Amino acid sequence: MAQIKITDATVAFLNSKGFTAKAQVMVLGEMRDEYYKIWTDEKFSEGDIVEIVGDLSSRVEEFTSKRTGNLERTAAIHVNNPMIKAGSDAPF
């Protein structure tokens, strides 16, 4: 199983099984927001800054676009069995 390391991520959304983290990544010379679904029982608050290492998986998800009303698909990045440290002083 592949591992992923996410640095300087912000807890963007909370749910009952974890949270969604947002981090900026460089893609083709441009910075953009990337979202990761983190599966954990640990409790965090929206806006917390975290460092995450865990098992990487992806899933195809469908949703109806609020902008166009069309059914769209996206590959969602999921992180299982994460080690999470709050703040930028994480040891990994």
C-alpha cells in the first residue's frame, strides 16, 4: 500500500468518521487547493493546521454540480490509518 505525507494542511470540514483536509500543491506551475478525506477517530476543529502520514487510496465519486446541474465524477483522495500531528512542529 502506498503512503502519503501531507504537510501544512488545514482541517476544512468535519464529519462523523474523520475530516477533510485542504493543502496547497503545485500543479503545472500553479498553486491549487487539494482536498483529502482523512478517516480517524481523533477529534480536531475546523481551521486546525495538521501534518498527516497514512495509507493512500482513491475512489471515484459522483456528485451533481451546483454550478451546471450536471452529474460529474471526481477521484477523491482518501487517507486511512493516519498518524496526525497538530501544528507545524510534527516530527515527520
